[in-house]
Amino acid sequence: MENKKILVTGAGGFIGHHLIKYLKKKKFWVRGVDIKFPEYEQTLADEFELLDLRRWANCLQAVRGVNQVYNLAANMGGIGFIESHKAEIVHDNILINMHMLEAARLNKIDKFLYTSSACVYPGYKQNSPDIAPLKEEDAYPADAEDGYGWEKLYTERACRHYYEDYKLKTYCVRFHNIYGPLGTYDGGREKSPAAICRKIAFAKTKDEVEVWGDGNQTRSYCYIDDCVEGIFRLIESEYHEPLNLGTDKMVTINHLVDIVANIANKRISKRYDLGKPQGVRGRNSDNTKLRQVLKWEPCVSLEDGLKLTYHWILSQIEKNR
Ligand code: NAD
């Protein structure tokens, strides 16, 4: 076993659970912390503690005896959730992140990784479907997603201050739409790929599927295996500025629906609901810096990743029938 001891917060969530599987394959000792256990599979963590990280004493307890922290815990969800729970999101996440940073400093943690988001990028750079890919420096002058995005941007700054003033080695990754099996696919917190897979899994051939907005909004999507590989490479680097982690293959939501319908082998038509939140009009990741820093970039194609995701969601639905 590697002698490093690692804490993953948000270990009951989608990315945290996959990250622990990845770190265990590499033979690290891992403690997972969350307010809930993973929903769909048992954790592989050596220890798993149920702790509410909005509370200072719980953060101190979480970091005891570890060398590295991957701080993923957050109150979050898809666009429907983050646009309607802004006060709750900023309250919970600022408490979690400031307490975790300070607990890491006091416990002389070697490395602290924070999971930020493409939601930090300004609205004025994302107002058409064919926008230029977003470079890390585009985050300023700031006009982040209201609520969730501002909280992420503020915590990025806090990580920078802790690095500069206290020499705590902080790392900030900006995820662009991570998806894959074992992610939330119903209940209101799911993201677009999971929601579309679920709707198509329930549909019969020739059915209509509801699409939020006009379907011409664009995004890029990154498969979960690439995501955990990327954050591990980042914490192993000496790069302490925020870094994009996503693919630079931009697709419309309409195209995403067509890919999933193909995978499901169903003929689907779309019904547009213009009243539903759709977020920014266009978003893509510029991976120039990612390639330089990590000497690597995400490689799972959208078609392959969606195939695995769709079949996992379908199996869950069939199991619950
Ligand atoms: P997730 O919701 O599946 O996981 C987050 C976990 O944090 C959940 O299990 C939740 O129970 C836990 N949590 C919430 N409040 C807590 C508290 N008070 N104490 C302890 N644990 C608490 O989300 P995810 O997709 O795995 O995201 C992980 C991180 O990556 C988050 O910080 C998120 O903001 C960030 N991120 C994710 C994406 C994405 O596409 N999935 C995109 C950008 C950023």
C-alpha cells in the first residue's frame, strides 16, 4: 500500500465515489466523508464517516491523520436545481469550503484539491451557441453564474490566498459537465446527459421526449474515467492556478438527444419547453493549458461514454420496475 493517506469529501456522491475506486486501484489508504453513503454501490474506502462538513468540528475530525484532501463535497445539482436554490447553495458550500481549507491548514495537509466548475465563466462570453472555447483567464472580469458560480469563483480565490499566504499547496480544477454511470439520474438534481438518458430509456419508439429550451444550446461533456484521471494528474503536478478539465468537443443538446436515441435504437421526436431553465447559450473548454500541464487530455468519446451511461441508467430503471 502507498504510504500516503487521502481524504475524499463528497465521497457518497458521483465523482467522489469514482475517485475512491480509482485511488484504491492505486493502493492508497482512503477515508471518505459525506452526509450520505453512495447510492448505487458500496464504497471501497478504508474508512467512511458520515459527517456534515458545514460544521467546523466535523471538518477537523475529517482531516485527522491524512496527507492529502480532495474536497468535492458540495450542495449542487443540474441547472434546474442550481437556479432555484441559490441561498442554500452559497450558504452550505461556503461553510464547507472555508472550514475545510482552514482545517487542512491547521493539520498541515500537504495538498488540497478543490473542484470548481465551468460555471465560474462570465455570461457575456457564453451568449451564443458557437462561442469560442473558454480559456482559464476568461473568468475575469467576473460575471459568474449567479449563486453556484460565484461561490465556486470565491473559493478558487480563497485557495489562492491560502497558497500564497500559508503555503498550503492548493489545486483548483474547473469541471465541464462530467457524466457517467453511478451518477444521479432522477429526483431533480440530475444533469442533462443523465436526464436525457432517463427520458429516452422510459420512451417507446416514436415517442416525444421533452427538451429544455430550444435544444440549440451547446456544451462539451467529459466522461467520469477521464475526470478522475485528470484530477489525479493535477494533484501530482506543481500547478496551482485554476485549470479546465473537460473535452473540447462541443455539441448541441439536440445532437446529444440524437446520440442517445441512436444508442437506444429508438426513433424519438423532441418537444421543446422554452419555459425551463437552460443555462448559458454556449459553453466549451479550451484545453490548451490542460494539455501543457497534465501532458494528457480526456480521450473517451461522447458516443462511447453515453453508451455506458445509457445502459447503466436503463439497468437501474429495469431493476426498480
Ligand atoms: P454530487 O452531488 O454527486 O456529490 C456531492 C456530494 O457532496 C454529495 O454526495 C453530497 O451528499 C455531499 N455533501 C453535500 N453537502 C454536504 C455536507 N454538508 N457535508 C458533507 N457532504 C456533503 O456531485 P458531483 O457531481 O460528484 O460533484 C462533485 C464536485 O464537483 C462538487 O464540488 C461539484 O460542485 C463539482 N462539479 C461537478 C460537476 C459535474 O458535472 N458533475 C461540474 C462542475 C463541478
